[in-house]
Amino acid sequence: MKKRAEKTIEYYIKLPYRIEIIPDAEEGGYAASCPELPGCLTCGETIEKLMANIEDAKLAWITAALEDGDEVPEPMHLNDYSGQFKLRMPKSLHKSLAENAKREHISMNQYCLFLLAKNDALHTAGPSVVAEV
């Protein structure tokens, strides 16, 4: 990893920042943001225009941050996560999860992963999807 003083606009602009795209149902077109760069957002009438605009927005965001002496966050990578965490729970919940996993003929680990993934998908999809479930 480069030292802060060595990092240039060119360094940051090449990083794989996550881009979230949201269709605008009312006005048409799309909105996009880079969650790792708070406030970096734009819109466009087509995906092609949107992608050009988000690159311009990232460049402007990074340029302003560097000029102001602010830290520019770097994208998070999957390697930053181990895939494991320890969880404490009430014995009654442990019993219920173990029984449900047994009933499904899967390990408790697989059952808990299924429940977490299902809930995360509902949370990630947003309130409109949750309301329809």
C-alpha cells in the first residue's frame, strides 16, 4: 500500500469503488452513488451517460478531498473479512435453531447462514420489497 503522501488523484481514480445504481421510476433515467465516498452521487438519462457522470463525480470528489487535505477512503475488499464471527445467544434460541436445522437435515451452521442471508437480502432490497413479503 502506498504512503498517503505518494497517493495521487490517478491512484485513487483507478481503485474499484463500488457504484450503486438506482432507476428513477418517476422522472426516468438513473441515479448513482459511490458509498465509500460520502456525498459522491450523480444522475443520467441512460446507463452510458450515468457511468460517464459517476466517473466525473468520483474525480471531482477525490480532487476536492485531496485539495482540502481530507482522507480519501479506499474501497473495502472481501479479503478484509474472515467470513467468521463468534455469536452468543440465549440457550432457548440455540435450542430452537438446532431443532430447526435438524428438521431441515442440515447443520446448524448452514441453517443460521440461510437465515442470515435471507434476512440480509430483505434488508438490502429495501422497505418496498419487505412490505410486499
